Amino acid sequence: MQFDRYGGPEVLVAADVPVPEPGAGEVRIRAEAISVGYAQTQMRRDVFPAPMWRPVFPVVLGGDVVGRVTAIGDGVTGVRVGDRVGAFTLYGAYAEEVVVDAATLVGVPEALDAAEAAVLPGTGLIAGGVLRTALLRKGETVLVHAAAGGIGHLAVQLAKAAGAGLVVATAGSAKKRDFARSLGADVAVDYTRPDWAHEVRAATGGRGVDVVLESIGGNVVEQGVDLLAPGGRLVFFGSSAAELAVPAVPLMKLIGLRYVTGFALSAWRNSRPDEYRDVLEELTSHLLDGRLSSAVHARLPLTSAAQAHALVESRVHPGRVVLVPQPD
């Protein structure tokens, strides 16, 4: 599924192309499940705010992929044809056969459903990685934005599992807020309301929060900084409001012993490989024993990528949308 111009979901069309061959350091995966994230809808509209997005038409979008290895490029060790694996790739995921960097591979246990396991390569690692980057300690208060989304619903559960004393979730609909509560959020507020920050502060008895997991952007970033208690940390890892400028945070707002940092999966994986492996092991274990729920709202055929994008952009569903290539 590819597109040759920016636009609405309808620009995503099916195309028959040659099966890609892996180059040095790459493997090819026969896809069982491909996640569809909000970031990919931003890429399709050319409003994705990250500098690594430099597409060349026609574009095949990326995402989390789970499947089996069908070919191995030169120099790749530790993996065999037939192994069940997952990977996150910036390009090329919306296809039956996907070539990925072997360094990004994660093992996927046979016992896991492919669509549910599609959180392992990227989405789940981001949720776990931002919490590690935030240096969350037991008993602390965590604010999770977009808490019913693909990353947020995992972050709520992982924060509780890590011993957070209070998890405050934000979501834009009553259905999504109920969903966040069902996963362990203690408080859920509507971040689209003008007084949402006052609700959060009231929930903490006026103290503020210790950790903010920020993925919305716009003026929500600065409001999150204002909510930080002394010693509080805000981790910025995305901007679903990319059409709005992500504001610069005035340095004077940090004088009250507040910290702001950013997170990117690739930078974290490369600079803190031990922490990355620890989180991956934790995620896999939690999925296998049921302590972590990977919510799949819809499973659609690969050829329904346009429908999947429209569903994600409607922002009415909790959990994730997954594409499932049809078996031969």
C-alpha cells in the first residue's frame, strides 16, 4: 500500500511491486500484523514534525511489524529463516514482505497473537522507554497524555506496574477516559477542556505531578511544565497536534527545579542498550502472563489501509488499529 502524493486516506492505494531483497545488515519479514499509528497519518498529510521524515515518492509507510523471517542479508547473525520476529521501520511496513534493519529485530514468542504482539518492536518500547527516561520512582504521581492511544494505554499500565502512587490520564472523550480507568488510571481528565490543568492539580492536592509523559504538543507542553512539582520531569516524545507549533519552554519556568527532556526510540536503543533490553524483556513477560493488555480496536486487511487511517484520524477509538495481510 503506497501513495504518490500527500492528502487524505484515499491516496493510499494498492500496488504490485517486486519482492524486496535484504541488503547487508537487513532481513526480510513476511508480515503477520502491521500497526497503524497516528504518526503515519501525519506523514501521509506531510505534517509529521520530526526531521528524519524525508520521503521519496512513491512512499510505503512504516510502523511496527510482526512476522517471520524469509530472507537474510549479508553480515546478519543470530537470526534464521523462519524465526518469528518484530521490528519497527520508518518506511516499507505496509506490505506483505518488509525489509528491516536487523539491529532493530525483537523476538516474538509463538504464544502471542501477532496483532497484540505488534506493540513489542516500537509502541511498547516507547511507553517503557519514556518511563525509564522519566526516572519514575515508586509512589510518584504520573500524568499520561493520550492515555487511551496506542502508546498511552500501555504507559498507564506500565506506570502502575512500576509502583506509581497516582496515575492521571488525559483523553478527549468519556469512552476513552473510562478505558484508561479500566487499565488502572486513578484519575482521568479531558485535556480539551480549558480547565484541564486545574483538574489535574486538584487531583494531586495542589502539589502537582512528578512525571509528565507528553505526546500532544501545542500549548499542552507548557501547561505540563507548569504542573510539575519540584523535582518533576517532563518527557516529550511526540506531537499529535503537529499542526500547532510546539512552543519553546521559557527557561524561567524550570527555575522551580523542573526538568524537561526528549525521547526517541532509536537514540534510546543505541545509547542505552542494556536498559532497552531490560524493558523489552519486561514487556514480553508482561504480555505472556497477562499483566499487560495490548488493546486492539480493529484488525483490517492490508488493502484497507485507507480505512485504517480514517479510523485512526477519527480519534474515537481506544487502543490500536492493526493491518493484517491476507495469507496465501
